[in-house]
Amino acid sequence: MEYDERLSVPLRWWVQGTMLVASLWLAMIVALPALAAWAISAVAMAGLALGLLAYGAARVTVEGGFLRAGRARIAGFHLGTSRALDAEATRRISGVEADARAYLLLRPYLKRAVQVEITDPADPAPYWLISTRHPDALARALAELTESTAAG
């Protein structure tokens, strides 16, 4: 089983950001020449779009014997058990019960995650904690990956 998910930002972030830029434009249009207000607002909107696209560009994939989470990649034979976490467990494990050595790919707009045990003795991270919209599907894909790499 393969898995692919892009952790894109929610629509409400785009709406709120656009309203922020519109407020900036409104403040500028009364204080500056129209051309300057429009130019500053255009630059602000471009910065907002680039920022939101970059932040939401992180991908989580399970394919070709590897787990990729953001920029990190690990082979399936270095993975142990995977647990799909609900919102409360995610909050605890990413907060008060967190291990400082863990690899985290968290997004504040995603309340659920998957905890993946790392069995590689050379890897200092005891687990990866990965935000996802579909924790059960990701955990199943990881279970199949670990089973297939253990068998072959």
C-alpha cells in the first residue's frame, strides 16, 4: 500500500490572510498615493501566498520502501510499530510527554498524528511524530511497509 498526502494549509488561513492584506490596503490607501498603496498590498499578498504555499508544501509519503515526512526520509526496515493518535494523544506526545530527540513534522491545523517507532540503533530519534489528516490510513500503510521489508 502506498500513501501520499500534502499537508496544505486550510482555506480559512487563506481567507484570514487575504483579509489582513485587505486591511493593510485600506490603511495605506488613505495615507499614501494609490499606486504606492496598491504596490505595497501586492507585495504583501505575494509574500502571504509564498509563505502559505511553502508552509503547506510538506508531504508525507510511503512508497518504494521508504517513509518520507517533509524533508526527512527513512527506509522501511528501520521502522517499528506505528500508532494512529487522536487529538488528545497527539497534544500530549507533542507536548508534556515529548522526547526532545524525536523528529516532528507537526502542523497546528492538523490535530491528529501518527507516532512511528524508529528501530535504527544509529538514529538518535526514538520516534517520528507526523501530523496527518488520515492517521489510520497512514498507520496501515506504515504497517504494510514494515511487514513487507521484514519479510523480504
